[in-house]
Amino acid sequence: MLYILATPIGNLGDITLRALETLRSCDYILCEDTRRCKILLDHYRIQKPLISFHTFNEKKREEKVLQDLQEGKKIALTSDAGTPTISDPGEKLVQKALDLGLQVTALPGPCSYIQALVLSGLNKERFQCCGFLPVKKRQQALKKALFFQGISIFLLPARDLIEVLKEMPTTKIAVMRELTKIHEERKVGSGKELLSYYQAHPPKGEIVLLIEGGKKEELPLYLLIPLLQEEYGLSQKEAIKLGAKLLRTAKSSIYRDVNKNVKIQ
């Protein structure tokens, strides 16, 4: 049996009784970082073999793990914090185990995306988890978040927060920092308001960023039209017609803008 086992995202007390029982009964534990996993196990006086399993070695480890599962061993898959396979290693292993008809189960527990969403106070009717905010295509990712009809949730290092806020001055944003830890912080406001705060109080630690979307009018037309095509499966002509209706502008002006900017920049 492969157990996808969620671990605390900060506070070591945020682990279920079932998770502790599983850790005590399994044959060994797959860890994104054995040192961090050992802190949790030592806290609960659990001694089990720990095997590193991360982005750079998971392909190498998969065959042995799958063989052990076929032999009936109980294996726990963990990540550094939160729920494994959610922006963490392990997704391919789980898929291969399922394809082989092996027993796989998931033990519910902490997830930084959900923790941040619940605490944010933003509308939770529709949301998307977008993983780590890309460095090279950051602007495009942020523009897509503005287009999305709901909340977009990103993970990012504190050092990148200031530059991100500069790009979204009028957008409603929630910054959730150091969730479940001693210095947990929740800040909600416009990008401009939060920029002013964090310039005066440089952020540290791990950040979950929530962006309120539905702002089509803030998107350049050369970005809006491809996004309408992607979101609703429209042809370019249909997307331009819809864009004109949404923005209450002439189709001809949209055609001109799109023709000037053929590629998304």
C-alpha cells in the first residue's frame, strides 16, 4: 500500500492521528528532505527508515519503490510540508502505482493553498491553484490570473513579492505569510497598498499569494483575445466579437491591436 501522507506546513501539531499511526506502521518513508522529515518523526518519537525522494532522484527511485509495493510493503509518501503531489514530487510515482493496479490511498491533512484560501476572507466560490509563480513568464501568468473568474493562488519566495505587487497596483490581493507558524501574517488590499506596506516591512519566509480575477478590462487586447480563445474554445474571430462586447468597444479597434501584437509578449 502506498500512503500519500500530508504533513504539517509549519506547526508540528497539525498532523492527524491516522497519519501518525500510518508512519508508525509503514515499512519506510519517502521524504522530499530526510532532515525535515526527521524533525517531525523525532517530535513524535517515531523511528522508521527514511529514503530521500525528490525532483532530482524520483525517476531513479521509482522502480525500487514500485517493486516493494508489489511485494506488499507499506510505504508512506511525504513532502517537506503539506500534501504530497500538490506542487511537490510524487505525482508520477502515484500514477504508475495506480496503472499497475497497486493499492494507493491518501490521508487528508494540511495544504497551504486551502489554508490560505480559508484565511484570506476572499470569495471562495471559484479558485485555481497555480503552483509556483514562474520567473520567466511571470507577467503572462499574472495577466491570466486577472482574466480568471475567481481567485488564483500562487506560491512564491518572499524576495519576489515586491516586484509582483508593482505589476498589479489596482488588483485586490491577499498575502498569506508563514501560515500556521508563530509569525503568521495575513494582509489583504490593493497591490499598491500592499506594496507600500511591504516596502516598509520587507517580507520573509514562505508566501502564498491570492489574486482576485475577473478584471478583463485591465488586460491588453493582445493578451485578452488569446485568453478568451483558450478559456471558451473560441476562434479568433469569435473571441474578438466577445472581447468587443465585454469591453464595450469597436471590433475594429481590437483587430488593429491584435494585428500589431501577433505574439503574446
